[in-house]
Amino acid sequence: MNKKIYISLSIVLLMTAGFICAYAASSDAGRNKSANKVVDDLTPQERAQLAFYIYSDFKAISNHYYPSGWMGDSRDLTFNQQYAKDVYAGKHCIRVQYSPRGSGGWTGIYWQQPSNNWGDKQGGFDLSKATYLTFWMKGEKGGETIAEAKVGGFKGSFPDSAEASKKKIVLTKDWKLYWIDLRKKDMSYIAGGFAFIVNKADNPNGCTFYIDEIRFEMNK
């Protein structure tokens, strides 16, 4: 083969390979960015403008739901909404201590609208523009396990229009952002804003964990 032709073909092949690799990388990045848009694309200022809060701070006027739906072995929980040490944002965060003593082996709390509403009262909000439910959590020691975090799911006379959850959340000692994808859900009526569930099987010796900035991320 002519040396010039060989060199030209080599250059073309190298350019083509480089283009294919670059395209693949950009496609992967695009998929990841799309899936994590709430984390990757929005600045803190933009996210604050689009937030619909469940909990931003103790007795904050921006809060829209009430932690009134205690479930299971509720006496096994110590719940503090105004814990003021090492918060993620604002003045307060939520501190939860779980000591598994009850016979049921599990417990949790649902944030409701209005309070004490399990679908038997009219209330809730039209959250049709919600894309994600986001919340920050950390453990006292690391390794604490949240059996489930969820939104919606109420039945009854005034049922929620959707239900979504994230299961088996293993916490670290540092604040970490978690989210539940709501983009394909009918969020037109949600009375059960947020819930966490812990159990003895995951935490046989109990656990202490923290929650902050529970909110719906909304499209403009």
C-alpha cells in the first residue's frame, strides 16, 4: 500500500474512533445528568425557588405537612424537630432515636395534610409539577438503615393519587442527599407527604439518625 494512503487511512480511523468515544461519553453523561437533574443541573438558589417544603425548619411558615401519623411501635421513637447541633441548613433539623422494644418490630412517622389524616379527610395538595421528593439524612455512627422512605399511598375516601418510595437506605455519618423520582407519577392529590419506617431487623440495637430539608422539587 502507498505510504501516503496508509497514513491518511490511519488518521481517518483514529479520528473516527475518537469521535465514537466522545459521542459515547457524552451520551452517558447526558443520561446521568438527566436522571440526576435535581442534583446536577440546579443551583441552590434555583432549587430554593422551586421548593415545596415538608420540613425546612421547626415551625417554619414554609412547612406544608405535619408529622402526625405515628405508626407501629410508636413508643420506641424519640422525635425532636428542633435539634440545633450540626444541622444541614437553617437553625434546626430532626433527630430520631429508635429503641426497638415493642412487639411489632417496626415503627415510623408519616407527615400528613391535614394532621392525623390517613385518607379519611379532605386535604392534601396538588403537586402536579413535582419532579422529585428530596431529603437530607445522616446517621449518628453510620450504618443505620431506613427500611423505607415514601410519599403518598393513602387510601380511603380521599385517596392519594400516587405512591412512590425508596427502600433500604443505609446512612453514613455525613449529610447525604436522597431523592424519590416522581416524574412519571400522578401527583395531583397528595395528603401523605413523607414517611420513614425503621425496623428491628435492620437495627437490632436501635439507631439514631437525622433528617433535614424535606421538600418537593417543582418544575416552573
